[in-house]
Amino acid sequence: MLLSEYDYNLPEELIAQMPADKRDNSRMMVLNREDRTVSHKHFYDIVDLIEPNSLLVMNNTKVLPARLIGHKDTGAKIEVFLLSQKDGGCWDVLIKPSKRVKPDTVIKISDELSVKAIKRLEENGEWLVELLFQGDNVLEILHRNGNIPLPPYIERKITNEDLKKLDFERYQTVYAKDEGSVAAPTAGLHFTEEILKKLESKGVELCEVTLNVGLGTFRPVQCENVLEHKMHSETFEISAKAAEQITRAKAEGRTIIAVGTTTVRTLETAYQQFGKICECHSASELFIYPPYEFKVIDKLITNFHLPKSTLLMLVSALAGKDFIFNAYKEAIENQYRFFSYGDCMFIS
């Protein structure tokens, strides 16, 4: 299984730089796996497409303001990207440019926050650091000093306070709860409170799980032999209520629809680890690629994914690689918007 088999050419202008004017106005490509047909809708049509009595499972993680911009005492600009919190107030981070940092280097973010480098973890810029600040509420500090960690392919020429405010609102799902992610579970960005209420009124059951999105989700595959790629660990949690909802739906033969690939990995990892869906707090390193056999989910709402990415391999496992690549070709021909702020697909 070669990485080059999961490549495709995407015109740069189709990479969404801004969210849709309204969340549910995004376009939605519907893939029917049974008859291999593709249709074109808008996300607000999801209410008509999800059948009553289905279980809709969402990842309720919340994005941290994880992007910190600071300077060394020499004046050199350094970017610190928080990945995950460790014991003792330390964090795993990405530092750019990493070569300008050595152990004990202090990067000043503001008068109230600095970052002290402890040790290099990997040559790709991953470091263990300590956050230096007064007080005990790190989230308050980060909200005052951090930025929403937009992906690098969102390249805006102009950044202002209005755009920052927009990103704080729109790079977050309406059902986000506990902060712990460094990237949004982007399939959920299309939902509005109104859409969720309409689904519930129709008889769709809503369920929430949590996977804190980290490096495992967005780290690029760098080996040509895909099977040599190792996923970074990401923590997840399934509550007793969610476990009961999913187990009951499965036992009753109801359709389980995952919102996003992070939800898929949460459910499939839990089943792999415990042989069932149960209340748990664990970690996922599950790499899903063809011909993976899904144990829990039946359908998937997902965005369009980067070439050569583990997420593109996951959706290929669910819908079939040829079907997915034909659908992506059609999406490009029809000027769909790609990636985090882009349009979506419903694999039914």
C-alpha cells in the first residue's frame, strides 16, 4: 500500500480560507455506497437525509487557543504550537523554527506568559516545554495570549481583530464543551443549534463522545509504505450515558452516524480495545485504512481531506478508494471548497 496511491491534485483556489457565510450553507456531496451514486446538496438538507431513530454521534471537544507567538531574548520570532498537556505543568509542543531553540531557551509570549524549552523530543520540531506564568488557571492565560490554531493551508494576507473573533467562533462546533484539542473536529462545524433541534424533533437521537484532537489526526504520512506510518496517541473518553446509547442502538439494529473521523476513531478504538462500547477513558493510536472492517459506525459526515493523509485513507476504507477518488474528482470539477473551512460529504 503506497502513499502515492492516495495523492490527488487540488487547485489552490479551492482551499477554503474563510468559513461559509452561515454554518449550514456549506455544500454537501452525498455518496451512496449501495448504488455508487453521487448527489449534490447543502448541509441544511441533512435533516431530510438522516432517518428517524438513527443515532448521531458527535465529538464535543473544544479547541484550545494553542498557537503562541513569542520572541527569544535576541528578538528572534518563535512560534509555539501546544499539542498536549503533561504532568507537572509541562506540554508537548511544536516549535518553529526549532533549530533556533536549545534546552533552557526562554521564549517570551507576553508580560504574563513565557515558554521554557526543556528537551527536544523529535527532529520534526517537537519539544517538551514548561509554561511560565503567575496564577493557576492556564486556560485564562491561554485565552488572553493564544491564537486559534488554524491549519497552515489557511494563508490570509491580512489578519485583524475581527478575523480573530470570527475564528474563535467559527473554528469551534456549537456543541463544543471541554477544551483539549489543537484542531477542530471540522465535520461538526456545519451544525447549527437549529439543525440539531430539527433532527431531535424528527426522532434522531444525539450522542456525544470526546476525542482531543492532536498530532495524530493531522500529522502527515512521510513514508512511501503506508503501513510503516505510526499514529500519535490521542486521548478519548466515552461517558456511561454515551456507551449506553451506542450499545442500545447497535443492539436494536439502528443506524449509527459518526460526525467526523475523530468520532469514528473513538468508537472503533473503544470496540477494538474492549470488545464493546463501554464507559472508558483511553487513548487511540488506531490507523484506519483499506480494507478495514468497521465494527460500530454505519454512516459518516466528513469534510474533504488532504492528499496523502490518514483521513483520506479512513474514508477510502469506508466507501472504497475508487469511489472516494471519483467523488473527489467530481467535487473539484464542481468547485467544492476543501479542508477545514470547506464543504463536506455524507457517506450513506
